[in-house]
Amino acid sequence: MTLDFIRAETLNHPGLVHAFTTRPGGESDGVHASLNLTRSRGDQAAHVAANRDAVRQALGLHALAFANQVHGRTVLRVDGPPKGDQAVGEGDALMTDRPGIGLACQTADCTPILLFDPAHRAVAAIHSGWRGTVQNIAAATVAAMTDAYGTDPARLLAAIGPSISAINYRVGPEVVAEFEAVFDVTGGILSPRDPEGGANLDVGEACRRQLVMAGLPEAAIWRSRLCTYAEAERLFSARRSHHRGESGQFGGQAGIIALAPTG
């Protein structure tokens, strides 16, 4: 099968493997068609397993590591390949300095972030939905890499993958208030409030600013402008599925990063 990967200029480095997956090229069908990597939304387990293995082989990796994502700020350290197809733990960010293990963050509108420390040869994958962004999981991951590997944030390289765009993502006044409490300046992250107190939210831009505040140079951060909601043929979207009357039944793509296998 032919897989369609999105790649970032900032992560085009020797010895580094990365990709943002898309829908084409897998075995799933129906609302999950076709390269669905998510096991929790009604797809057949055999299809998801085959899709994950296809991605692993295409990237030339020994294993893929997934977490049970809970929209929090826990960062999990991965020091070896997972046992079979088991999740490595409960959390929303993974980090490692071991080659051949692809760290995967699953998304279907939320923001995937990949980090690479070229000096200490360490990587991380982050799932940052609006809840994780309010909790600043991006900065928590940078701090965890600093503690574990001696990472200097100023030398990190980052890629922010496809997520839902602000024009397609209206949130209510409660979510607006959460972001107003976190960011001193919300212009570019939130639109002006509408008559009901809601606004359109750009989570990807919020994540980009958090990486900068965590010490990354702006030039070291690449961001995809693809909108998961708008790109129906190429990307999965939870909100689009909900608007189509398929709430809870949708597939997911992933951001994946790894140090290349050494043997």
C-alpha cells in the first residue's frame, strides 16, 4: 500500500525519522477509511494493527509506541519497545533517546507536536488538545527532556502538524475564559467573542507560542497549515464527524518521530 506522509522542513535531519500520517493507504473502511491508527473509536482491531504495522514498516522502525491519551500534561519516558501492542502508559507526551522506537501522538483535530534535540539525540511526541494546551503540556515536555537528557530548549527543533483551524473551531465561553487566563495576549489565538460569549480558537498557534515561551527559537518551529476539518479526503476530524451525525465514530492520524535504527 502507498502511504501519504506529511513532513516538516525543520526535522529533515540525518538519523531522524518523522512523519505526520494521513488517511490514504490503509485497510480500514467506512468512517475509519483508510489508514486509521486509533483503536478506541469503533474500528476493527485487526485493521488498526495492520495500519500501524504498515506505518512502522514504511518508516523503517523497530516499533511504534502509543500512549493512552487523556488530555493531561503527563510526559512518559520510553526506554524500550512496548510489549506487543500495549500502550506504554497513560499520558499525552512521549520522549526517548533510544533508536528505532517511533513515538506516536494520535490526533483527530487536536494538535500534534514533534520535538528533536540534535545535541543529545532525543525526541518527543506531544498530543495537545485544548485541555492539554491550557495545561501547557508543550512546556512540560520541554522541561522533561531537559531533566532527562540535558536538553537546551534553545537548540530544540519542532514541528506542529495538522490540526483544526480557527475558522472551523468555535468554542464556548468557558473555554475562552480558560485561554484568557493562560495567555496575556490572545489576539491570533482567539477571535473576538461572539454575542454568546464564544470565539474561534487556534490551538496550533497557542502551542506555537508556548514553545517559544519555553525557549525555542521561532525559526526552529515549523507548522502545517492543513486543517483537519477542511481536508476531508486526507485527514480525520472528530468535529467534522460530529457534524455529519457520526459522533464518536471516526479515525485518527498520528505524528510520529524516532531516532533512526542503528542496526
